[in-house]
Amino acid sequence: AFDTVYSVPVWGEVLYAFPLEFWGAVTAGASLICVIGLIRPPNPLILFAGSFLHMSQFCVVAVSTLIYGGDVSIGIWVLTFLAFHARLYFEAVRSL
């Protein structure tokens, strides 16, 4: 069952080229960096780094799903999260 979920028709060729553990580590690491940047007192530079890492990952996921043979609904879903992290990114840049 797991092989059908993490496959090229669902996630696209680019995402499938890397192991699933890699994408999990990138997501967890970027989330941890963002949370550390938001702890009081907020640190805009750390928040900038975490949100940039999230945005980079979401761009790769969107390109992989929308262009390289993945499911279009996943690409659209990821783009909504990209917009949220873009807001964090621009607020962090504005505070630097």
C-alpha cells in the first residue's frame, strides 16, 4: 500500500528521485527553525531561514507535481502553503 502512495503518478519524478526520509527531514527541520524563530523574543533572521527553506521545498513539490507527472490537486494544495510561508518570509525580511 505504501508503494502506491509514494509513487511518480502521485508526487512526480523530481520528488520521487529523493528518498521519503529526506523530504521528512527537510519538513521537520524547516518547521523547527520557524518555531525557534518565533519564540520570544522573535528572531527575524532565524524565521527568514526557516520560511525560506519551507518555500524552497514547496516550490520543488509544486514543480514536481504540476510539471513532472504528479497529481495536480497536490500541487495546488502545496501552493496554498507556499503563500502562507511567503507571508512569514516577507514579514521576517521586513523586520530585518
